[in-house]
Amino acid sequence: MLNIQLNSKYFAFITFDGIVVEYFNEDNERSTRIHVNMIKSIELTTDKKGVNYLKLSTKKINLSQDLDYEVVEEVKQLIAEVQKAME
């Protein structure tokens, strides 16, 4: 199971147990559970200022969370594991 604090400023966390992605964000009191078969895409993007974002989308949900620089490699691992489970 992966458990990553994505952003310390917003207390944003993501977990993946091989089947379900769970996203928690204390700043906007948001919690979301997404089965891997519902995910359309998951990716790491970087804006013009060099800020990294984790983006995840389903048919009805579009999540975008800026990341602390220190967790980028862990997020890449999470993305690879989710993408593998999506196959």
C-alpha cells in the first residue's frame, strides 16, 4: 500500500491499495475514493513555474493537486502502480 502526503501546506494525502485510490484534503475538507476501473487518466504535470501537479480524472471527477517537491518520485511510483492496475 502506498500512502503519500502530497502537499504539507494543504494537508493533502493519497493512498493506493492496489484497487482503490483514496484522496484526502483537509484544506477543502474533501475525501474521495475511486476504484481503479473508474480512472480514465492519472499523470504528473508541471506548470510554467515548475510546480508539479498530480492529475487524476474519471468520467465525473477531475482532481488536481500541487505537490511538494520531495514527493515527486513517490508520486511517479504511485502513478505507475495505478496505471498497471488499470490495464
